Amino acid sequence: MQVGLDGLVHAGLLRHVPESRAFYAARGERRGPASLEELREARAALVPAPQREGVTAERVAGAPGREVPVRITVPEAAEVRGVYLDIPGGGFSLGPTAGADARNAALAGSLGIVVVSVGYRLAPEDPWPAAPDDCEAAALWLVEHAGARFGTTDLAIGGSSAGATLAVTTLLRLRDRGRADRFAGADLQFGTYDLSGRTPAGRRIADEWFLEAYAGHVADRTVPDVSPVFGDLRGLPPTLVTVGASDVLLEDNLVMAARLSAAGVDVDVRVYPESPHGFTGHPTGMARAALTGRDAWLGERLAARATSRRP
């Protein structure tokens, strides 16, 4: 048996490597906030984009006495092919960026699907389990109301970075309710799956401030609702794992993919060369290739779900 990254990297991606190298050399290394003060500065620098045409801001039922904000992007297509539950990243503390509406509009237009983005509560003001509670509430709302509201019950879920983590914990919660099978696929981009620092992959980020902000009060961070790599992953939908070869979370994503596969989940792992954390949000050919591949994968999953319902 041969094990290596070469088999996970499509040869056609290599043509984007020179551009990626040049882009990241000019951009320089970036990191997330390392303190509450830096977080506040980063939040203050986030300028909300004007609300785009076709995007509505609403609130859906959450825990008793609470509503969860969502942003709904509707495609121009006459017939909606499905609904994608988008869980933004940002280290559980930053929330969606100003470009989130534009990215969701691109996804909606590419596939003819509705994109519902969750405005979950942020750490450290609202640490775990606030974020997964809100994401679960939004997912359950879709399960109950997508058919009547959007004319389709074909669902998918996804997120990047912390959003990918929350996508997995949401699916685990739904699986335990017997409802994970309502989702045709999960799009996971460079998530962090061990927040405990117990695994070799988890120890690579064990000193990151966002971990303390989000789960510093949790006595055992190996609980799957915090670190889903430790969970029973059986019964989850087909999953696309996207990660850059230069991402500090590369190993974490490969371990999660291996555990999903061992649990019987249909997993497609795609590794992109010369790509750091968050690369799908950058203006490079490598990012465009990753998102084009993501769109095609989601389209196939939704089409397969629609076909399976036909008599």
C-alpha cells in the first residue's frame, strides 16, 4: 500500500501553483486574533456589505425564548434544485465576513439552490454550546419547512473552518434525532475537528486563543459536540473534505476523513497544493478550481437525491 498526498492532488491543479505561490508571498502570513483585544479590533474592521438583491434577513425559532438569525439567498432560477445550509467560519468568534453574501449568491446562482446562512452566537460572549445550539435550530427549521417555503426537501450542509466543525456537530445532533438522512451531502472546508489537543493534529493548534474563547470552560473537550473527530460518525451523509496542502489543519482533516470512511460514510478528499488555511476565500485560480469542484460535487449529490425520490 502506498500512502501520500500525491494521490489526493489532481494533476490539473499544478498549473495554478505559480500563481498561488506569488499571491501568498505578496500577501504574507496571516493569523487569527490572539486575545480579546485583537478580536474586538478584528470585529471593528469588518465592514458589513450592503444587502444584495435576492437576500433577506430573517429569524427562525431556536431554543425557548430565542430566535436564530439567518440570511436567505434565493437564486434567479425558476425551479429551485435544493437548499444549502451555510455555516460561516471565523474561529467561532468572528462570524461571517463582508463577502459572505457574494459567495452565497455565487453558489446559489451556480446550482440554482437557496442558500440559508446561520448567524450563530459568537464566543467568548456566548461560548459552547451556543453556536451548535443555533446551528441545530436552523437545520431543524429547514427540515421542517424547506418543502413549504422553498418548494424542495433536497438539502445539503456545509461550512469552512469553524463552520465545517459546526456542520459536523450539527449532523451528529440530527443523526441522534433520526434526521441526518434528510441531507444529501456535507461540504467541509478545512475544519478543525480536535479542539482538545489530545491528538497529534489537535496539538498543532492547542495554543490558539479561539479554543479558550469557545471551549475553555469545558472540562473534557473530547466530547463530540466540541471535537467531532472523537464521535461515532456512523449514519452521516456523503461528505466532501476540502483542504490545502499548506494548511496547519491538513492532518486534522485527513484524520477526520479517515474516521468518516471507517464509519462507512462516503468521503471524497481533495487536497489543493500551495494552499493555506482559508484558501477558498482568496482570489486565486486554485480557489476557483476548488469551488468549481465543490459546486459540481454538490450538484451531483442533490441530483442523486432527487432521482432517488422518483417512482
